[in-house]
Amino acid sequence: MKQNKKRILWFLNRAGLIVACTIVFIPFIWMVATSLKPDNEITNGSWIGSQLQFENYSRAVEFFPFWQYLFNSLLVTLLGTLGVLVTSSLSAYAFSRLRFRGRESMFAGYLATLMVPQQVVVVPMFLLMRELGWSDSYVALIIPFAFTAFGTFLLRQNYLTIPYEVDEAAIIDGCNHFQVYWRILLPMIKPGLATLAVFTFITYWNNFLWPLIILNDQSLYTLPIGLQAFHGQYSTAWNLLMAGATMTTIPSFIFYLFAQRFIADGIATSGLGGR
């Protein structure tokens, strides 16, 4: 009886996963299918066109400066992700390993910033970037999001899983706080760093609102902004737009594949897994 119950639960679990994956992948399948349709079959209601036009991808690349926008997106995303990993790991170390007055209150106030929507702060951020002379620059795309309470919380939870005796042993051996952070603790929270890197990469890569506001120079546009080129005044080249969107999705997907083996461990040790 117990074996039958386990089999039923196993079957229901797998069936639920298949249904969930299907629902998640349907938009991506539609995107790829539309990117391969001829121009005159976009709105015919069928999923697959009468012929697969792979040349839509070459047409999409030639339609707007794809490679320049790709370079901008990669530069901003990689530097921004590196910046978040550095600032979050340092602040998380301070909040988890250093003892100072008001630490918990300061951390609670820092976490409270997560409740502020981005739309509320874009105007103050824009005014600050203008006063600093950073408008229309890569710096304006990177710096405002390089300090994140979410990253600090995520890595702090990872640090808290490491016994304090590790720090004490390192200090007895002659390490200072930076050496404890860099040589001892940082290698021990690689799953958390990988998890944060994936989340941050996707956030920077897909960011649309802030680049739209802060940039006027089209040579600095990122791919999400560049995809607007397919929207004309009277019509939209949907097959070319979907081809561009498909190519835009590939880098974040590849980055996730490289880091996926760390994701589960990172979420579990950070307390985000519901445990």
C-alpha cells in the first residue's frame, strides 16, 4: 500500500512539473516560431509558417545596430554583476561577522529599501546622475544598481551558515578581517555568489526603464531599448522583433546553464527555499 502511494505521489509530482514547464515554455516556443514565419503569415493564427525563414535572423541583425547594442548590454551587465558581487559580499560580511552598535537596526533599515519600487526612485536617480555629469554614459547604467539590499541579505544568510570559530581560527593564525573575508569565507559561499550573479545578470540584462530614461545617445543603447526599432509608426515587424528577442534571450540562458549547479545550494543556504 505504501509503495502504491509513493508511486502515485511520484507520478503526480512529475505530471505537475511537466505541466508547469509546458506553461513556462509556451511563450518561448511561440517567440521562436514567430521569428521563423514569413512576413505575410504573422497573423494567420498558425504556430508554424508554411516555410521556416531562418534569414529573418540575419535581417534582424541588419535592421538595427545589433552588435553595438549587444556589446553595450554585455559591458553593462558584466561590470554591473561584478560590482554587485563585490559590494554585496563586503556589506554582508560586515552585517554578519562584525559586531558594532546598531548593526541589526541598520540592517533592518537597509532591507526596508526593498519595499521601494524602482519607479519611485527613477526621478531622484536621474537628477543625481545629471548633477554628477554621468548622464548618457555607461557609469549611469551601472552604478545606481551596483548596491542592492537583496544581494546583501542573500549573502548574509550564506555567511551565517559558517561557524564563527572559522573566523577566530583564522584571526589566531594572523589574518585580518579582509583576509578572513577574501581567503576564508568568500570561497565558502560560492553557491550564494553564483545565485546572486544569475539574478543580477538577468536584472541588468533585461533592464528597460532606466536606460530608456537616462540615455539619449543611441550608440549607448542596450538590447532591450534597441528592440524598439522594430516598432514603426504604423506597423511592427513581428517576425524580426521575435528574432531579435530570441537572440537577446540566449546570453542570459547560457549564463544560467553555467551557474545552475550552484543555484539550488545557494537558495537553500540563504533561506529563500522555504525551509
